[in-house]
Amino acid sequence: MSPRLAVISLWAEDVPAAARFYRDVLGLRLLPHHAGDRPHFDLDGAYLTILGGRPQPALAAEPARFPVIAFAVDDLAAAAARLSAAGVDLPWGQEADAGSRWVMFRDPAGNLIELVQFTRAA
């Protein structure tokens, strides 16, 4: 058995606003047959779906600041500029370690999301 990622679900009280954010700001491809109350986005063989509901952060999480989901990008500077142009707050700016650079932000529902660019092979 070799499990693969199939579906990632995020909750949002305003599903249409969240769907617009993921489509228009992050540039994810909305699957046309799933554009209603449970939009699905293509993640290259897996799906991100937005469901109606209130997101709940983990209680007493360790670490306290860790994203719900991270999307790999080829050009973090361009992606961060696109977020900023859309009015998305990048509260910690760009961060880095020996193998990657990233930015974290909250989507319209309050989910902590990350964009990451790997600077060397993992």
C-alpha cells in the first residue's frame, strides 16, 4: 500500500470569498463542476476543497505558528508581491532557513497558509 494525498479540506464561513481568494489571488484552478457551495481546486492530482464552517485553530499548539497548508512556488518574491498587491498582510515577512524561503498569511477565513520556495533539494 502506498497512500497518496487526495483531498485537503479547509473551512470558511464565507465560502464564495474564500473560493475567490484561492482562485484570483493564489491562482489555483477551480474545477468548473465544483464551483458551488463546496468548491474544489486542482492541486496537481489532489484537491483542495472549501467547506462551509468556522475554522478552529489547534488549542495549545506547538509550535503556535504553523500553517494549515503550504503551497510550493517557483518565485517567492513574485508570489509575495501578488499577495501584497491584493492587500494580503504578510505579518512576518519573508523567512528563510538553509533550504527554503517562505511567507505566511491568513486567508479570508483566518486559516494560516504558507507559500514556500525550496532553494535546494530536500
